[in-house]
Amino acid sequence: MTQRYNEVLNALTSELNSRLSRLAASWKADNGEALRVSLAPTRDVANGDFATAVALAAAKAWKRNPL
């Protein structure tokens, strides 16, 4: 991976974590749990640049439908 890719990955991870924290607070759904985003490269580049299971993790932690 290039240095630029890692910089973008870190910036996106930080931004998503910030937004998740604000979302959890507005829903009063965090239950004291800090949900952290984990981004990774996709196995197949046809599927995009990054992969994450944050929607499923948030749905489980916050007892909400991920859709």
C-alpha cells in the first residue's frame, strides 16, 4: 500500500469514528460503548477501495436494524 492510501484510510477512519460517536449520542444508543470503525482494503478491487462491517456492529450494539 502506498503512503497516500494509508493517509486516506486513517482520515476516513477518524471521520467515521467521529460521526458514529455523534450518531450514538443523538440516538442515545451508545450504552457507554465506544463503537470503533475498522476499515480495510477489499479482497477484490472490483468491490471498492475499503471494506467495513460497522453497520452490522452498530446494529447489534444499538439494537437497531442496519438497513
